[in-house]
Amino acid sequence: MNKSRLALGLFALVVLAGGAAWYFGQEPQAPAPMPAPAPVSRPVAPVVVAPEPPPAPPAPVQPVIQHPVQAIETPPPREHKPLPALGASDPRLKAELDNWLGRKKVQQFLLTDSFVRRVVATVDNLGHDHAAPSMWPVNIAPGRFTTLVRGETEVISPDNAQRYNALVQFIEVVDARQGVQLYVSLYPLFQQAYEELGYPKGYFNDRLIAVIDLLLSTPVHESPLEVSLVDVKGPIPSERPWVRYEFADEKLQHLAAGQKMLLRTGPVNHRRLRAKLLEIRRLLTKAALSPAAAK
């Protein structure tokens, strides 16, 4: 009750008491009773309501791992070797690769400096629009991209596929099971490199399988694919104009970088690489693709 209401209440009590005294004072039998003392108003201490504590922040959502590396079937290691730090892993990786593939093949096809980081960055980039060659773990195919003019169109030359034959043959004869076992034994290095790449909550093996599935979804094109040379205006002529070709078909041009690479290797090499990807996927997941996806 505030002060104005309290004063009004006291005023009403006084009026009622005075009126009662006047009324009962008309009766001679008894004197008018003394009015009861007005109640003394005491200040009431305000009730302090403690503020409600802020709601607890939601628990961080842990990423769901779809393809845990621990589920990959591999034999027990013959000798346990502690893993080196990621930044000092090149000597260990080179020794493992030489033992697996042979020193000459490693020197011919692979770039072993920062190998783990190169593999992780390239795998991730293959699923995006662009895969920078500077980060590839393999040497760029020799020669240059070649085309043929057919009427008013320009298509990829069938001879262009020969540039990739040596690398595709090398990939075909690689022991995929041994490679997967090596990958699993060194997986913490790949995971660390993936987190450093900008995916602190990601799981690299899931990304690897997702990119493999994306590459496997690329349709094989039997006929030569039409391309066009991107016109770059400027006073300085391009020293390597053949790197500026893009697919004339917008659907093909909007494919991921890895898918376009497969198409440029030609239909024969595309099938050979596809077969190897299926083999690696089965080893990584112990499961095959659905019949529709495996075609």
C-alpha cells in the first residue's frame, strides 16, 4: 500500500469515527465510546527478488563420426613406432612410402615434402571448385593439354589421355590394402592436418570417403567433351593459354574440381581410376556402394 492510499484510509477512519460519535451522542443512556487508536503504519521493507540465473549454455554438439578409422579391418602392427610430430613427419613418411611403393616410383610420381598436409588439402579441395596444383602430393602430368577443332567446336583431343597413362598405371598396381593399413597407422597425423586446415570439429576420414563418393558419382563420357578457351584481356599475352580451357557444358563446368579432373583423363583412364576408388572405398568402409551408385 502506498502513502496516498494509507492517508485516504486514515481520513476515512476519522470521518467514520466522528459520525458515529455524533449519532450515538444523541442517546442519553450511554456515553459515546472512545474511538480506537488509529493503527500506526510501519514501513514495510521491500522484498528483494534475486534475479534468475542465466540459462546454462547448451552443451557443445559433438560431430557424429560416420566412418571411424578404428572400424577399418587391419592386421596388428608388427612393430609399434611412436608417431612423430606433424611438422617433423616427412622423413617417416618418405621411409614408409619408399618401403610401400619403391624409391624410384616415389621420386617419379610423388612430392614428399609436407606430404600429410598435401594429401589432406588436396582431398578436401577435390570436393570444391578448385584444387590448387601447388598443394598436390603428386607431380603434374607431363606435356600440355591438347584439343581438336571439329567444325565450329573445340573438343578434348583423344591423345590428351596419354599424358595420364603412366600415373594411372602406377595407381592401378598399388597394393591398396597395404596403403590403407599405412593410412590407419598414421591417421592421427592426417586428422591433425585436417583440423589445422580449418576443420577443428571435422573428421578427416569422413571427408575422404565423402570425396571418394563424389568422384564415383562422376559419369563416364565416351565421346570427346567440348571445351572453350577463356578469353583473358590484357596487354600481356598468356604464356600457358592451354590452362584456361573450361567445359562448354555448364553442368560439367560446375562440377567439383576432382570430377573435372577425371573427365579430362579420358573415358578409359576414368574407368580404371574408378575401379581403384571402389576398391579403396571398400577397404575403408568394409561396405560396397549401392548398385545404382556403383555403376
